[in-house]
Amino acid sequence: MGGLFGGSGTSSSGGRKKELSLKQESDIRVSVLESYIRSALVPNETWADVQRWQLHSRLIMWARKEYLLAKHKAHVREAFGAAPKLRSSKQFAGRKGTVAKVLSGDRIPLLSNQQENDNDGARLPRTALVQRLFGMEDWAKNKLGVTRQRMKVLAKRLKGEIIEFRGGAMGVANIPPESDVSKLSLGEILELARAHVEYSGPFNALCEEADIFQLWTEEYVERLGSYILKRAKRHEANETIVVEVGAGDGLLSESLRHYFQKVHSDNTKASNRQTSEMSKDPPRVVATDNFSWAIANRSKVEKLSYQQAVEKYCRGDSSKHVIVICSWMPMGEDWSKVFRQNMVDEYILIGECDDGQCGDNWATWGNVHMLSADVSEEIQHNMEKRSEPFQPPQETAPYKLDGYTRKNLDTLRPYQLSRYDNALSKLGRTVSFRRGGKD
């Protein structure tokens, strides 16, 4: 994998010294963190200590964040220093505290309010720039299950194994309680506890600190916008309304609005409008959120819950073509049922799908392996290593029962940068659900 600033790293002695100093700082930070928390996590240096908290998701999320920041903060600081426009981009405009914390101990100055205002019209970052700055150029392009291989290797060192369940989508370490973990590093212990830190990098550390689940890029918005325009053009309604629910700071909606306006302006000037992508007025974009999260600098976001938003904009008017967008639906919740009950023409979900942390993996995505809350039967089956695979109940996905069809928008995937992506697996995806199986 290349160096922080892309390729195979720099060949200059100055560059090598910088990379060495970054590694030294990283090692020191991780060592300090370990000196503070290891005695609390594994006071007896046995796997029995880990068993006390290995299913405590909040503790694992906290430990993941602290570890990634300790290991990669210096790299994030260098990336911000190399690309001032990135740290002043709109996604970080309401996160001055995050940027200040990441840059602490460095001489890179924060931008003044006036400089930030001058940058309000700045474009979103290009995907390639983000990948180069954060060393992601060689990261996986698709979702792969290889990250669990590392867990299996570590479990074997402790004379244990990884028991898979939920159709292989999840795994938990089954290790003798008396096993000695003293020779495992903090990172290896966290990896076994499903914090998935070993193949994460500076980008993940930034997302953890800034609480960003999706880093919007110029190409992603362009391709999502182009898809929506094509859908609008094929629909016979007088107006297309794009309603984003759970919009947070509203940046995605704002960026789509700007894209639609630009395409419309360009097409208006074109000599042959018949061949243009947009043949009628641009879609109207509405951003909504219930404001339950403390997010600064909201951009034209209407205070509505997702139920209220659908009720207001999506119900009972056949002259409108309605597309709902939801990015990173809260884990374990299913909003899509409300979308379908109100017969929206299409809804687009952004984030992890099928077996991830967005929505309900059965009710939202229709993954039958996630149908039952009780996984004990499947785990017992897999522990006994029976030759035949575990058979989940045969049920029809809720979205299919309601007359919707699914389409993965995989042309967007190369430009989708998600919080839990890592070097070995790309977890984020964009998926459309269309009413009536419409093309």
C-alpha cells in the first residue's frame, strides 16, 4: 500500500523522515493509550476478562474510536495540512471542534470565519483526493468477508475459534476463558472483540472523531443526481420532489440542489434541449430532520420527523413523483415501512445494507438470516460443525410483499466513502426500492 500522500510513497530523504516521524508519533500515542486502558480491559490478561465486555457495543465503539485516533491522528493532521480546502469544506464547517482537536499540537492555522464564508461555494472534495490523502487508493472496491480471517488467525493463537452466525455475516470469538492474552497487542485484542481496527486507517479515525458516517464527494453527488434526473425524466408527473429524511446538516440535499440547478442552467443554454438530460423543471429537493442530534450549521433543513416528512410531502397527490432519500438509517429501526405505506414512488437508502448497521436487516433489507432475534439455534448448529448449512426460515421480504423491487446502484459505489469501510472490504452501498417494479 502506498504512503500517506499516494503511490508507493516518497523517494526523498525528507519524505522518509516525515513518514518515520509519523510512525514514531503513532507508536507513542498507541503505547500511551494502552498504558491507560489495558489494565481496565484485561486486568488478569486472560480471555475471561474480554468475555466481560466483548458484547458491550458501546464500550467497543468507544475503544475503537480512541485506538484509531491514537494510531492515525498524526496522519489525519498531515492530510489536512496538505489540503486546506478539505478541512474548510462544508462537511467540516459545523465541526470546528473536531478539526481543532485533530490539528492540536500542529502549527497549521484554523481558518477564520471570514475565510470559511469565502469558501461557502467550494465544491465537495474529489474522491481521488480523499483516497490519496488518506492512503485508500488500494482499498477494496467491494464488500468482502476476508476481515474475519484475521479474527480466525488470532483466535487460533489462543486455541479458540470464530463461530459464525447470521448466515456468516457475523462472528464471535469462542476462546477458552483461561487463555493468556498477554502476548496480544491492544489492537489485536480489539480486533478479536469485533472493533475491526487493524485494517482501518486515518480516514476511519477522522470519521470517528467528526461523527461522519458518509463523506460526500463531488462524483458521488453527480452520479446520484444524474440517476434521479433520469428517473424524473421517465416519470409522467408534473413535478419530482426529492425528500431527504434524517438529513442531519442537509449537505447532501444542498449539494443535489446545486447539481440540479447547474444541469438545468446548462441545458437551458444548450442549442438542442431535446437531447438534454433534463427536459423539464429540476426536481425540488427538501431536507428534513427531527433535530434530535446536536448538529451545527444546518443548511435549509425543515424540522420534521421522517413520519411527518412523508405525511407532508408524499401522500395523496398522483401529480407528484416522489423520491425519498435516507442516508444511514438508525441501526435496528425500520423507516422504510412508512415510505411504502405512503406509496412513495421510490426510496433510496445510503449506507450499509443486508447485514450492516443501517436499518433493520430483515424489515428494511429482507435478509432472512436476520429474521429471528434468537440466534442460539444457529450458533449451536455451527459449533457442532454439522455438514449441512443452517437453514433460516423461508419468508418473503417485506418490501416485496408491498410491491417494491430492489436495485443496487453500483455505479455510485466507487465514489461512496463510508465510516466502516476498510482496506479489505467496502461496506457502504446505495440501493433503490421502486414501487410496482417500475424501470
